[in-house]
Amino acid sequence: MNNQNEAKYTVAGTDIHDVKRKNAEAGLSYNEVKRLLAQNGGHGTAKYSDTDVTEVKEQIQGKNQ
């Protein structure tokens, strides 16, 4: 195979397209689950949240003045 983009099998003989298809059908990835839990307030997920704590505090303080 001259072009890597055209590779259908790995060196071990695994069908690359079959693996990609099965992964797509498998549901959420590990990182997608972490992100979803962080967005919905899962226990112990604050480190995965994209919420800027400082920004939220400033917004709250601005409303209280």
C-alpha cells in the first residue's frame, strides 16, 4: 500500500474501518461522559468543569451591588 490513507488493515490484520464503525456505535466516550457529568453537577467532577469560578463570583458580586 503506497498511501497510508488507503490502509484497510493494521499490521496485525485488524480491519481499521470495522473498528471505527464499532466505536461510533458504542455510545459516549470516556471523556464525553466526564464532560457531561461536569456540566450536570456530578459528584467530584469539578476538575472537569469548564466553568470559570472567578467569572461566576464576579457576576454574583456585580448583581449584589
